[in-house]
Amino acid sequence: MFEGREVDGYATPGFKCRMTTQPHPHLEHDFMGLAFRQAEAAAARDEVPIGAVLVDSTTGQVLAADHNRVEELHDPTAHAEMLVIRAVSTGRKEKRLPLCDLYVTLEPCPMCATAISFARLRRLIFAARDPKGGGVEHGPKIFQQPTCHHRPELFGGLDETRSATLLKTFFQSKR
Ligand SMILES: [Zn+2]
């Protein structure tokens, strides 16, 4: 059961989520906890269980929380990171979000890493590294490319086990 205030700025209208606790707005594990609850909600809906939360770093306010919706929207770009960035930038009518921090349960893919750079996000915090599909520490390493003009502050590997277990359980159930 979730206690606490409702989160404003849902990426999808009608989709509700709540913070469990709000002892201090800047406690990072709260934001990652919220991202994980999104990921779990995704698994329950047969979406790849990855969740993301976009936070205003100046206020600690959660601006958007969402999970992968590739199946639901029939949209190969509907990754959690893309959805929260789009929700906030279009909602604010601002193409750049330099004061925002993104919490995501898995290392972003190259597409999302590029979007993070384009949005000029301040910080990227991800729970587990993804050697197979990640684009930050693996594959094209987007932020290290000379064509990349903005590199967020990076914090990777915050909670490898929880994220990996979630994904493993999901894909095992698909077999
Ligand atoms: Zn992605």
C-alpha cells in the first residue's frame, strides 16, 4: 500500500502513482524506488520492466514517472526515459531541461542516451548497467562521442541486483 502525496506530471493521463515516503525530497533512493515501482508496473502489463523518473533538481519535485510502453503504444521509441522527457518538455514547452535529473532502473539505450543529451539533463542516475543494450557505458558510449554536445553527470550501478532480477524474471516468464 502506498502512502504519501500524489505525484504530479504523469507521462500518461489517468496513470496514477504515489510516492511512498517524502522524508527529504533529495534522497536519491526515493526517486529510484519510485522508478522501480514503475518498472514493476510495467512487468505486470507485459512491458519490458524498466521505469524512469524525472526530477526537478532545484525543488526535488517529481515531474514525471513512467515505464516502457512499447507494446501498449505500438511505438518502438516509447521507452521510459523518452516518455518522461517528452512529458516534461512538452508540458513545460521547453526543449531543454538543464535543471532536471533522470532516475532510471537500467542503463539507457543509445536512443535514450541521445535524447538525454539533447534535453540537456543535469544528471543521469541508473540502477543497473546493461552490457547487451546500454549506450552509456557500453556499445556506442554516446556521451563519449565527439558528436555529443552535452554530457550529464553520471551515476551508474546504484542497484544492480534489483534491476537485473526484475528483468531476468520477466524474460524467463516469456519463454
Ligand atoms: Zn531507450
